[in-house]
Amino acid sequence: MQKIIPYAHTILREVVDKGEIVIDATCGNGHDTLFLSQLVGHTGKVFGFDIQEQAINQTKNHLQHHQCHNVQLILDGHEQVKHYVSEEIAGAIFNLGYLPKGDHSIITKPKATIQAIQALITLLKKKGRIVLVVYHGHTGGAEEKQALLDYCTQLDQQYFQVLQYQFINQVNNPPFILAIEKIKETN
Amino acid sequence: MQKIIPYAHTILREVVDKGEIVIDATCGNGHDTLFLSQLVGHTGKVFGFDIQEQAINQTKNHLQHHQCHNVQLILDGHEQVKHYVSEEIAGAIFNLGYLPKGDHSIITKPKATIQAIQALITLLKKKGRIVLVVYHGHTGGAEEKQALLDYCTQLDQQYFQVLQYQFINQVNNPPFILAIEKIKETN
């Protein structure tokens, strides 16, 4: 059975085509940004957000190393997405928690995360998907996990389906996936 | 994203080969039995269990209609599996709850279900999978769901991985999947 990160990518690969626009809501070390960049190809575009300069720089280096030129990196919170993006998007990914090898006290916050999801949902194409990789073992992680589950479970099933994909017999609070698919236009 | 029944079949299709032995622990209307029969082909074998004669008869008719001759139907509880099967198995499937269009008061019970899983786990090949489709909206369903989650979460992650695959924003307690994969031999 696919592990969490490969499955997150599978979920996006199934619905994102070359030439489309996608969002990396939490660039971090840039691994997902690179994946998205290659997924949409040179005719597509990635908007990559992070609130930490260290993450933006790491991602920039990672992309340059792989000669990717279709990414706009934005040093700002993902809840500001509508200030930067107005086009229809095919997908988005979040890695929630802290920056690996960074300052573990700087973490994603439920309010901002949900604001970002709410904004992205309105930009999402029909059959587009928003994938959340929910790390929750750190201080503050349990609260964010619960807030996201509460938010996702109340999404109207007429317009969205939300999948939870989780390995349930592992120690140390491993991450799990929440995947939101728009199944019908909301307006 | 694949719905519950198609995903249950995908999980088995990925690890079951032609010529292998598999178990339908709850024949019901015979749909999964037919799927398994076609999956292992005429060189393989399916053992199909159900405690209701109505289910065994329905399944027998369904298989005959599709000219499947590799299934042994057993009118007995799946917790008795070791009385009938001693060979290595590649996979098993359970549809928990009551027989659709049958007597809704006859339901699978947590104790027997877990006994069956414990027996099947010892017969399972490495990388083999046991898939539980957990219906839990009926009387007694919540208890069985909780007992299965408790059982599955304590399976040693050195030997098994257990995936929960669930749509979380749907009304009326839709079924979800628990999939147990043996990743290492236990003896």
C-alpha cells in the first residue's frame, strides 16, 4: 500500500495535467514544489508559498538545481493566496507542521490553514484536489489535526468528497492524508 | 478518488496472482466471491464462507451464471476458517454488517470477526492482504467498528501495516476500509 508522500503525489498526478496551475502551500525543503513543477511542465505554473525565508531559499536552490523555471515563490502565508493567484487551479498540497531541519517552534496554524483551504477551494477546477499531509506529533499538532478534521467533515458532500488515508498501527503519530476533491461547482 | 468497493478490489488485485488461494469471509450476495474467483482464475481457488443459507444459495447462483468452478462454498462462520483451510492464502475480504436484502438482525459480531482475522493472518502470505469493508450504521455496527479499530491499531507494525481508507464528509455512516498487509513473517 502506498506510503503517505507517494500517495499524496498519486492523488495529484491523477487530476493535474501539463499546462495547468497548481499550488504548493508550504514549500518547506522544496520536494513537493519540484514534484508539482515537473507535473505541470514548462507550459504550466506553480505558485509556492512559505512564511520562512530559509524555506524559500532552499526551494529556490532545489528548483535551480533541477532547472525548473515555472515556479513563482512567494514569501508570505498561504492564507494570502488570493492576493497572488486568481486563475483556476488544478490542485494544491500542504505539508502541515514545522519545517524539517528548521525552527520547530514555527508551525502551521489551524486558522491560517483553513483560511487558505477556503480560498483554494474557490479557485479549484471541477475534479481538482487539495491534498493535506497532516503531521501532528509536535506541540500544537493535535489541535491543528482536530480543527482540520472538523472543517473537512462538514464540507457539503454534494460539492466535495474528502478522503482520509491513514496507517493506524504505527507509533509516534505518523502523518496522514486528507484529500479534498471538488465534485461539483459550488456556484 | 476510488470509492470503497472498487478500492477494496484494487487493494486485493495488487497482491493476488492467478493460481493463488483467497477467502471471501462473508459471501453475502456473491459479488466479491465472483470478483475473487475471476482474480485467481481456474488454477486458483476461493473459499467462501457465510452463516446464512440464503447467502450461500445466492452466491452459488451468481457463480453458476458466470460459469465459475473454482469456489468452495461453506455454510459456516468465518471464525471456523482453520477447519477448512490450511493452505497459504494471498488475500481475504470481509463485508461486515448484515446481508443486503436479508434479515437485518443477523449481523457479523466483533468476537467472531476478530477470531477469523487472527486465523487468516497466520495463513496469509508475505505481502498478502486482508480487506475489511466496515459497515457500521446498523444496530451493533458501532461496537464492531470500535472493536476492529482497537484490534487493528495494536497489530505490531514490525509485521503488519494497517490502512484506514475513509470518506469523512458523508452522512449516514458510510462504510470504510481497513486493510491489513503482512509485511514480514511472524514466525
